[in-house]
Amino acid sequence: MKLLSALTFLASLVAAHAIAAEPPRQSRSVDGLGAPAEIRVDRYGISHIYAGSVRDAFFLQGYNVAHDRLWQIDLWRKRGLGLLARDFGPAYVAKDRAARLARLLASLQALAPEPTFAAVEVVVVDNASVDNATRDAVARFPAMHYVFEPKAGLNFARNAAIGAATGDLLAYLDDDVVVDRDWLAGLAEAWRSTPQAGGFTGLVLPYRLDTEAQVLFESRGGFGRGLRRLEYRQARHGNPLHPVGAGMLGAGCNMAFDRRLLVALGGFDEALDTGAPLPGGGDLDIFYRVLRSGRPMVYVPRYAVYHEHRETIAQLRRQYWSWGLGMMAFLVKCWRSDPALRPLHRGMVGWWFMDQLAALLRAGRRLKGREVRFVLAEMWGGVMGLAGEYDRSRARIQTIRQAHR
């Protein structure tokens, strides 16, 4: 029965090839040929070489093998980078995420031991995936722990990590980063220098700059927060809106906190960073709440990661939209939960829109249409964030919680 099934599959495969259209004809100039020659690829994918001399035939055979090998090498490169979905469609998204996760876990596994920490554990939270790709990726690293969180949303996953982790210091990494070889040493250095800090952030550099969108994002500032160690407290001289402008502290893809403080604060607000509907605001909120608790936060460049920036212009434009949405949803939440700083919240809203408007005018004067569209996307996200997005998100997560009771 098993043999019959295999034969049936092969027969259907041959039939599919038989009805396929002939490959399109292409002409190109190749240095090294003595006379015109031809490679014909039949409907089964087999190459047939026609040349006027033995030398040209062997030359063309080598060219054909190199062409196929380069395609294979490029395929392996994309598989390793988690880029298959770009060429093969949405069915490969889960495989891409698992490949990027494996890349991150390999970078963590390669870190040198850090004597500051008695032990280091790695907990991978699988956030509501519908296949085994993430579980299988983690299984390749036996020392790392796998936790499944069925409720979809980044802050649900972050809170699941609080419950699963046992250490005193909890470091968060997104699956689209790779840690620098000094990442753990940089975090240890920050903790030793400021043990009373409630949280830490670090440098975020680009993993690669292969596409126009990645270059544009980095040229517009990216996630850069500079190369100097910075310490933030509740009051910051020279910034009248501090600590409301919490984005200056760092990025959510590379941050660490005192675990006991996270528990005391009630964890991450699950109505922020919920995924596609509201993909932002969670890091701003936790930075702000740590500072409001009276504990400082420290930015340390040596505590560094490399981030896989958005590949396409459309993805980058959506990212800027999500930044505006998350920023204003965060400010709406702060307005309600922290009335003592309401003048600062109001001032931040006004400053933010004026700053965006100034950027829009600069881009317009320079006739930079793409820059105009980026700014408009972020401003439109901000408008939506003010227009009830936090309330809509709270309603959504309540529905999610009820569905998983």
C-alpha cells in the first residue's frame, strides 16, 4: 500500500510536468564563447547543450552548472536569512520566522559565559503559532526552554515570559535580531554599574542593508540611540516633557528589566503591542512606568543587537504608521492612568504633531515624495491612536481572554 501511494505521487508529478508550458526563450551575451551556442531546457527541467565545437560545449556546460549552483546558493542564503516568503509566497512565512528564531538562538548559544550571572536561561515564548515550526526550531537547542502562549499579542508573550523565567534579570529579544558577541557582557556591565536600575536598553544596529527600504530606515535614524552610556531618571533637566517621551530610552527588541519590578508593576499592558491591530506602544509604556516607579533606566551601547529591518517600502511605511498609532495609544493610556502628569501628556501630543508637521514641510520643500508619504503615514497613525484605538484594543484583548478561559 505504501509503494502504491508513492507511485501514484510520482505519476501525478510527471503528468504535471508533461502539461507544463515550454520555458520562455532568452538570449544573452556570454564572454568566452567562440561562436553562438544554445542551451535548451525541456519541459522536465533537463538542459540540452548545442554548440559548434567541443570547447564551446564544455564551456557552456560549466556556465550552466554555475548558473544553477548560484541559484541554489542564493536559495540557501534566503533560507538562512528567513527570506523565502518574499519569493515563494505567504506559505513560507512560518518557515522564515523559524529560521530567524534559529539564527537568534545560535547567536545566544555562541556567547561566552559571563561570571556576573550565576546562571543564564533562555526561554522562547511561541506566541499563538498554528504549526510546529517554532517548536522544532527550539528543539535544535536542547538547553533552551519552550513555552507556548495561546493568546495572540506581543505583550501576552512578554507576560508569559515573566511567569516562565526564574532569573532576577529578565532580558527581552525579538526574533528578528541577532545578539552581538558582547551582548551578555554589556548587560552584565550595565547591571554592575547601576544595580538599582529598573531596566536596561542597548544599541540596535542593522543586521543588513540590502534593500532600499532598509537603507532609508537607517538613514532616517533607525533605532539608533547613540554610542554613549545614558542614565534616565524621573526628572531630566533640559527636557520639559520627560519622562513622557519614553521612546528616547531605547527599543523594545532589546531591553531588560528587574523581574521583581515587572511583577510589582503588573507586567506589560496587554492592550498595547497586540499584533497587527495595534503593533506598538508596549515598550514606551513599560519604560515610562519603570521611571515613574522611581527606578532609573540605563542605556548601554555595548549591550547591542543587530536588527532585521523591514525589506520593502510598503512594510516600512506601515512601520511608521504603527509608530504613530502606538505613540498616541500610549499617551491616551497615560492620560487616564497618571493624572499627575496630564500637562506633560497634553504637551507631548502637541509637540509630536508639530514636529511631524515640520518634517512634512521640509520633505515637501525638497520634493521628496517618499519622505512625505512616510511622515503622512506616521501622522495618520497618530490620529487613529488618539481616536479611540486604546479603547478598541482593550475590547479586543478582553475578547481574546474570554476565548482562552
